[in-house]
Amino acid sequence: MGFIIASAVIIIYVIMITRAVYVAKTAKDDIGGYIAAGIAGILTFHMVENIGMTMGLLPITGVPLPFVSYGGSSLITNFICIGLLLNISARRKKAIFID
């Protein structure tokens, strides 16, 4: 079961990162695109670094795996990042009833 769960977690991270890149590409303004691309980069770096540390390919640095590893401030920061992505994604469409 460990391989199946680990594969599912990696697939979920890849989906989350590709959605963040999509939000960055379709953002209404440049600042939103830069923020979304930065969040995608943060998630990618943390995922690759933590998985590399676990496999013994990279040096141990203490970078937590987003939403999985223990750490209160990391979890809050990741939730804030996802909230920013959702806000950028919601604001990319034009309002319907504004004159």
C-alpha cells in the first residue's frame, strides 16, 4: 500500500502544480501571474527537495512536504498560498453586472 499511496500523493502534487501554472498563464494582470508562478515554484521546490531527501539523493535540509509534513507555520503558509491561487483564479474572469 505504501507505493500506491506515495504515487497518489505525487500525482496530486503534480496536478496541483500544473493547475498553479495554468492560473499563472491565464491571470488577468502580470502581478497575479508572477504570484501564481512563484507559488508553483515554491510547491515544486518543496516537493522535489523533500522527496529527494527521503530517497537519499539530496542533502537533508529540513524542508517540509507541503500539507503532509509536521509543522504549523508551514501548513499555514501553504494554506495562504493556495488561498492566493484561488483568488487569482477567481479574479481572472470579468464581472457580469458591473457597468
